[in-house]
Amino acid sequence: MSLRSAGRAFAPALFALALATVLSAASGVEIWSGSELKTSADTLSSEPASKGLVGKTLGASSLWRRAQSGEAELHKTKTDLLVIETGSATLVFGGTIPDARSSAPNEMRGKSIRNGESRKLAPGDIIRIPAGTPHQFILEKGQQIAYFSLKLTR
């Protein structure tokens, strides 16, 4: 079994583990690398595991593919949980969005992030971006990234 297919076999259990962690985490952007998840997955049983979400309201889930950098964004009431499927990009997060504008209720957008941190993302990474945290995908020319997004409403 290849590492890629092994990762897919553990995906449901890993996602449940990450979701449970997301719901219990206090604050801050968190990134779990694919290798960290593989190590954690090796300790799980082969049966899928899940945790009930009693009292939690889930927002929208979607699949994304980007071939260019996106705008800086901030969701005032939603936490993002992202699972990188293919490709790579740099995630810039934290800091501020200069000249931010409202793009929808409780949503802000802008051209860039000032004084943020950055982290290169790769397939298998899971990212938690708390509500109120500016974030932006930066892609180099010719780069693409595909990811699953789940928005958790506070």
C-alpha cells in the first residue's frame, strides 16, 4: 500500500480526530502536517471513529481548487477547517487586513495581510483558522492547490 493510499484509508479517522481537536481548542491557527497525522493514525484502530457534535452548528463544507492567490479574508463568526488534498501554497495568517471591506455579513476582504505569519502547506495538512483571524493563500505562478473546507459557526 502506498503512503498516499494509506493516508486515504485513515482519512475518516484523522478528520474525526482533527474535528474533535478543533472544537476543543481555545484559540490560534493550528496546522497538523501530513507526517504528524500519519504518526497519529498509526495509533488508531482500523475502525472509523467519530465524535458527536451535540450543541454545535456546522456551516458550509466545500471543495476548493486555486490556481492563483486569493484575497485576504476574515470570517467574524466562522472557524475554517481546511484539509489539503493536492498541490501546495503559502498560507499567510494573523496580522491585519489594511483597507478591509465588508464582502458579506460578518465577512471582510482585502488585498493583503500586514504583519502576518506564513506557512507552506502540503497534501495531508489540516489547518484550523479561528473566527476573527485574517488569512490568505499565496500561490506562485504555475502553482495549484486543492482542499476541503468546513466552516464551523460559533
